[in-house]
Amino acid sequence: MAAPFDRAVELIVECGVRRNRVVVTGVGKSGIIAQKIAATFNSTGSSALFLHPVEALHGDLGAMARGDVVIALSSSGETEEILRLLGPVKRIGDALIGLCGVMSSRLAQASDVALDASVQREACALGLAPTASTTAMLALGDALAIAVSLKKSFRPQDFADLHPGGSLGKRLARVGELMHSGDAVPRVEKTAALPQVIYEMSRRGLGMTVVMDGERLAGMISDGDLRRLMERRGPEAFSLTAGEAMNPDPKTISEDAYAATALGMMEEKKITSLIVLTASQALAGVLHLHDLWGLELM
């Protein structure tokens, strides 16, 4: 038989497969910890909600659905509001996971899985204020959420999808969300004369242009490429075509790559633009260093 923690993880994973939710409940300081645990589940790909036990007894049980897994927090395991909730929870929910500090308590005994969150004593001078006990419950609850996310193969891109705002969202923004695409991409054909190349680069203002051979990416010409070409060839450079002047092996990046990865490439190669490709290696757009400034990655 699986250990209690492993069994709790299995129950929550199965809950997610059924598209049910994790309902986390607790009162007082344990209620605050329960809210944080529910938030951790949500941010790591497991749908969860916090249900206040008192409000639940006065109608908010309607937030629960059959098949939900309930995680109940109580240091003593004898919290009156939690105990009054056990009957309805057992009738509606699929399973009850108790996080408590007394394994002989009524909450522990009523739980399908009881997880031991006991501590030797509270950290306060009187040994009374919930401190060490709430810390233990928080660590145990967060550990459950992370173990479930690992079991579900939760990926970095999944995390990015759930964190579009704030510093996390900025760090995990994808290239495809930031790049220039469509008509905003400077482009010329391989047969274009150099004056046309210069015009296109100036018109789009990205300091570069992609060079196309029909629908196929052939290369790229940057401001730096033009300067070096002029130094070598002088006025005769103007007689060249884009295909003769281009860099046939430009630096590229996938549209699904992270912005932080793109910035790392630019810094390493000392360049200001990357050509963005689709999964099938077709041209998707262009990412410029300026596009990353607002992300506060630099």
C-alpha cells in the first residue's frame, strides 16, 4: 500500500484527470495557510479553491462538486468548524485529506488519508500561538502541490501560461508574443539591388532586413553587414544584389522560445536582432533587442 503522502498525491492527480478541483479548507491561522496552499495548486496547474468552513456551512458548499478532493487543515484535528464540515464533505467529495498535528484526532480518523503535521512545540515564547504548526502545514501542503505537478509533468511553458503578469510573466514571455511579424518584417528578395535593401532597412527601422528566395528564408543583412561591405568594396558595393551581400547563416530562434533565452543569445553573439522561425522552419518574424527592454530583463 502506498505511503500516506504518495496516496494523497495519487488522489489529487486522479481528481485532476476527472477535471475536478482541490478544495482546501481551514479556519483561523490554518485558514490563511489553506489559502496559500490553494494558490500554490492553482499556480502549478491543479485547479483549486479555498473554502471557508463557516461560510461553507451557510451555503458555500455549493462551490463544491461531486468528485472534488478536500484538504482540511487543523493543528489539533478537533477544530469545531472543521468537524461540523466533515459530514457534508464526505457526502459530496471524492476523498478527504487531513493535515493535522494529532493523528488520534477526529479529523485524522475521519480522513481517507491523514498527513502528520505535528511539531514538538510552537515557536512563540508561550508555546501557544500557531507558528511552527502552521509552518509545518504550509510546507506539507506546498510539497503536495509540487509533487502533483511533477506527477502531471507540469512544464515550464505551462507555468508561463499561468503567470502572464508581473516579473514571472516577463521572464517567461515567449518570443512569438514580442516579435515583429507580417508587414512589420523588413524583407527583400535575393535579386534586390543594394539601394533597395538600404531603403527597406530604413523604412522598417530595425537595422536589418531578411533576404528571401521566394517563400524560403535565404539570409539576412544588418547595418553592420552593410558597413563592413562598404569598407571592403567601396562604391562598387552598390552594384551587388541582396543575395550577394547577405549573411547566408543568420542567427535564428523558435517563436516558442522564452524572451530570456533570446536575450542570452543576443548578448552572447553581440547582435541586436534574431530571425524567428516556426516549428516547420518557416519565417515567423523578427525579434529586436528593443522589444525586450520593457520586460526588465536587462
